[in-house]
Amino acid sequence: MSSSTARRDRERLVVIGGDAAGMSAASQARRMKDPGELEIVAFERGHFSSYSACGIPYWVGGEVTDREALIARSPEEHRARAIDLRMRTEVTEIDVDGSRVRARELDGGEEYWTSYDKLVIATGATPLRPALPGIDLPGVHGVQTLDDGQALLDTLAGTTGRRAVVVGAGYIGVEMAEAMINRGFEVTVVNRGKEPMSTLDPDMGRMVHTAMEGLGITMVNDTDVTAVLVGADGRARGVVAGDREFPADVVILGIGVRPETALARAAGLPLGASGGLLTDLAMRVRGHENIWAGGDCVEVLNLVSGQQQHVALGTHANKHGQVIGSNVGGGYATFPGVVGTAVSKVCDLEIARTGLREKDARRVGMRFRTVTVESTSRAGYYPGASPMTVKMMAEERTGRLLGVQIVGREGAAKRVDVAAVALTAGMTVERMTALDLGYAPPFSPVWDPVLVAARKAAAAVRPHDA
């Protein structure tokens, strides 16, 4: 393919990354400008575009049986909408001064430059791979992309052993542990934290720990993996953690992710403390009029703490893409920030959180009170009512809601959305007690568990006479 630097009569948008943020931006820009006004060229180094990375654990575990179900829009569908999506093509350099990118075709090796008028960086995140002996052995898998998921399934199909070690107990680690249980594996999770799910406070994480052990998962907390062991066949055969060895036929990394910003760093673009790109409210890279960035490669503002942070979630990535595409297409849109809402599950145990943890609030110097309440998902007398624990944190004196964590069975997790809205609105816990939430015995007690927690929190922060 020849270099694309000739004079043009229309603008060219170049997108680096063919998943949520990148292709949402490209699609929204296309809705706003037709091909005669705007040419769109997108590069994706993998085999798939516009897919649900969040669905990978459920595909691996067999709950989703068809890989294609995870793909929202194929490359052919994007091309039919006049988006020149070039698969298996990796961008290796951004030349900011020359307004161009260098790309390399992974299957053929050809390299070429493509100029741009506007650039979108949506390079995503990459799984953390600590520099340990054996970390790159066959049989050790990160799970971030659809290609990663396929590689893991290929390994599982080729092994007769039934032992899996999952390193890390964040969202991916917990979900992959359950997936491997569903596939009939004996699962050990090695976690450096005191409890799984470090996005929760430890007292709430303990409930997740108990549920995981109830599934037959062996939890090894407060322990670091120091090496991956190699077998006679040259493949991973286990891990060393603490003073013990844990045998494995497959090792899955669920340690977390970091922003994939090597290209941006090399180009001199501004990065934050986590390594994510820094943008303004319009998702424009700071200091660069014609470069935008979105998805897992950026930092965002936490509306509760006021701090920048890296949050790798598909919900945000798609919103970033919509904002970017609107601005590239001549409109105007902003992304104000996040409150840190996330949900997950372990079998039938639902896990939810939004806002700050206790250590987050301490880090930024906040004074707060926490309360924990036990309630049920429905009226206690109604069949199917299940227990639910709600932990709520409010700022001292002001009573401003700071965070909510919920662990329970069916109907627990999505209740966190009420708290997410309250956090976004800057509500106090006192004001939350008056929220007009829906009630009927099949859906909630008369006092919804979130409102029970709000009442208790309001009492905890209310000034009392000496």
C-alpha cells in the first residue's frame, strides 16, 4: 500500500484502535459528516473490531457459546459505512509535527505513513505482566482482548490437565476463576491483597472470599507470585507464591491493566500519574487541537474525589467515543467525569460499588463516617427474598455521599445505580432518604436497603449537642 500523504480535498480522520472508543468515535463522526466531507481511516492490530471485552470471561466459561455474539460490528460492517478499517495493522509511530502516523501490516510486514487532519488515539489497556521468571511461557495468559480469549480457549482445548492458577483477584481474576470452575478445572487464586476485590473495602471483600471458597476455589491471599515454573515440555506447570508451589496446567493473569500509551509517550503527548493520556472535557488531548483520546488509554476525573484516575470500563469507552465523534464531526459534547461505578458477580453473589473506598477518602484528606446495614432484596415475607449488605460512606459535617458498596444475591448489584446518580448529583445522605423509589413486595422492602443505609448514615453525620 502506498503512502497516503498526497494533497486532499476533504479532511481525514485517523483512528488508532478498532474497539469501543475508537470505532464509536469513527461511527459518530460518520453520522455527522458524509464521506465527501470526511475520510475515516482506522487501524486495528487484532483480528476483531467493536467487541465486548467484558463478555470474554463468560465466553471462556461457556455461558456465552458463540464468539460472534460478542462482536457488535464487524470490519465489513464498518467498511460498508465508508470507514476504511484496516485490520491486523499496527500503528508504530505518531509524528505529531508532521500530522501523520506510521503503520505496519502484521501479516505482510509492509510499512507506510498515513497523514491526518484529526487523530483519535484509542489504544486501550494492556494486562499487567510483572517481570517474573517464566511469565512469558506458553500457557500463561492475559485476558484483555478477543484474541487473548481465543488464545486461552486454544490452550484449554489442548490440555488434558484440569488445574488452573489465577494470579490476582480483581474483577478479571474473580470472573476468570469462576469461568474455570464452570469448565471443570481445579482453581487456585493467588492474591497479593488481604481479600479479593480490592475495589471494595476489606470487610466487604471478605464476603466475596467466602463465596469463592463456597464454589470450591482455593484462595491464597496476602501472597505474591514470584515465579512461573516451567515443565519438561517448555510450558508453564505452576507458580511459586510465598514459600509454596501451586501446580497448574494453565496460568491466567488477572492482576489488572495499565493504559497502553507507549505510542503517545514516544510522541511526547501528556500523560498522568497512571500513565494514561490527559484530555480536556471534550476528550481532546491537552495542548493539541486536532488530537483526541478515549477509552482505557486515558485518565478521567473522579467527580467525588476531584482527582484524575484510570478507569478501564467499556461503558466509559463508548461514551468517550460518542463525545469524540461529535466533536470531530463539527458538533459539541463533553465527558464530565465518573463516580467509579462497577458491578460483577461470583456465581449468584452480586458485587457492586460506586464512589470512594475508605482508603480513597483518607488519601485525599476527607473526614467521613461509614455505616453498614443488613437488609433483603424483597419484602422479607415475599418468596425469594435474599440477604443484602450495604455499606455507605458520608462526609462528616456536610453529609455528602462519598461511596456505596453492596454485596448480596439476586437484585442486589443494580441498586448501586441509585447511589451512582446521587453521587453524580452531589446529594447528601439526608436528602437521599427522601428519594421516591419504586416499591412493591416482589421488588423491595418498604424501605429500600439503600435508603436504610442513607438513614443510618444521616444519623451518623448529624451534629449532636455536646
